[in-house]
Amino acid sequence: MSEDPDALQVPELPKYQQINKNTKIEEAIILNPPDYLQIKNSENMAVEWETWLQQYEWFETASNLKKKNKKMQVATFMSIIGSEAISIYNTFRLSKIDQKNLQVIKEKFSEYFIPKTNVTCERFMFFKREYKTEETIDDYVRALRLRSKNCEFGELEDSFIRDKLVTGIKNDAVRLKLLSEEELTLERAIDICKTNEQTENLLESLKFHDMQQVDSVKHKVKEQTEKQKSEDDKCVCKRCGTRHGRKLCPAFDKECIKCKRKGHFARCCRTKQVQTVSTLNEDMAN
């Protein structure tokens, strides 16, 4: 049977996609699985696990893994989750049946990573969370969102986050503006804080630019001073006949034995008197 010249050529793709000859090009998408689940360096393992699981389930749907047999689903999941999580999996003591059930394995990990919620403790941690100088307003609001997840605030969640912005902001002028709003919503509070943040960043940028200009001027003045000093050192002084820096003339307070005036040596004297032997001796001594 001859090949159809108009048949669609399907590129090679990872095995887990199992693309066949009838697959359309637009369906043949190369997917990257999520990174390994990070456990050791995580500040909030419950959030870390839920985020990773969310990524995996998107990957699971996009790669049609749910259509594979249970053994393949479990093998793919355990291959992607990473060695740290595998060590935890080995403590579950699952039955042979449960070892082939991906949903049971996910639930076991959730039980391990998500402890029983202590609402009082969660709320204490929420209200204790302060605004850090190095973080942006978006970072702070995101952190508060995560902290409020297990606080059971319900419809009051936005209002509590708004209040934390008012009490946590370091700038008193911005706090006063927030308190001046008659009906302050969370969105409005974020807008005010972000506007202030952008203004402060702009001022810092201008300040840095001004400092650069000042440094440039100082550098130029220093260069000119050094250049002038270098030129002074090259010139022969008309008072002593030597080379020296400014205001360092050895004849500054000396008396000329030729004209009896101070400020120069006899060898540089401009009077028309004949130079005597004593004058020559003085020049040699100097």
C-alpha cells in the first residue's frame, strides 16, 4: 500500500503523549511536567503541596493521563513528585490495592502536608504578619492572602487584609490618606499604597541620578586641580628659579642681598646692579 503524499507528518513527541498517525498537529503539544515538590526549604508546606498538586493536575489533564491505566497514572505521578516526597510515601504503608490508586495516594499526601486547622492559631499568625521593608505591596497582599486561607474569615477576608494594610504600612502620610477615605475598599487601599510605592521608587531613582551628577562634578574638579598642580610643578618660578608647588616658594620670606627686598633670590632679581661675589655665594647656598 503506497503512502498518501498528503498525509500529515507528525513530529516525534515524548512517549507519555503516545501520538498516533491520526493526531492533528495542533493537538501535538509538548508538555513539561511541574518541577519536583520542594519540601526541605519550604516555609509553608501546606501551601507548597497544594500549589504543586494544582500544577500536576493541570498537567495530568493536558497530557490525557487520566485515560491511561491506573498503574501508568501512579508511576507518572511518583516519577514527577521527586525523591523527597518518595521518602514520605514509603511511610504510608498502603495496601497493594491502594498503591495502584492515585486518588488515595494524593489524599495521603494531603493528610501528611495539611495538618488539622487551628483557626485561632491561623488568625494569630495572620494578624502578626508585618509588612517588610524589602517587599512590595503586591508581595505583602499575596502573603496575607495565603495566611488568611485557613482563618475562616469568609466574607470578611478582604476587610481584614485592608485593615492589615492600614496598620502595617510604614509611611505615616500614606496611612493618614488611607484613614481619610470614607469607604475604603481593599482595591482602593492597594491602589493608594502602590501609587506611593511607585512615587518612592521614582524619587530614589532621581536621587541616585543627582548623586551621580555630583560625583561627576567632584571628579572633574579633582582632575582640574591635579592638572593645575602638575602644570605648576612644571613651571620655573621667577622668584627662586626652581620648580615647586603653589605657595611653596623657598624665597617667599627671604631678603634679596642685591636689592634688599623680600620675596626673591638675588639670581632672580630684576634690578640692573652688578652681581657681586656675595650674591653668587648666596645663590650657591640656596
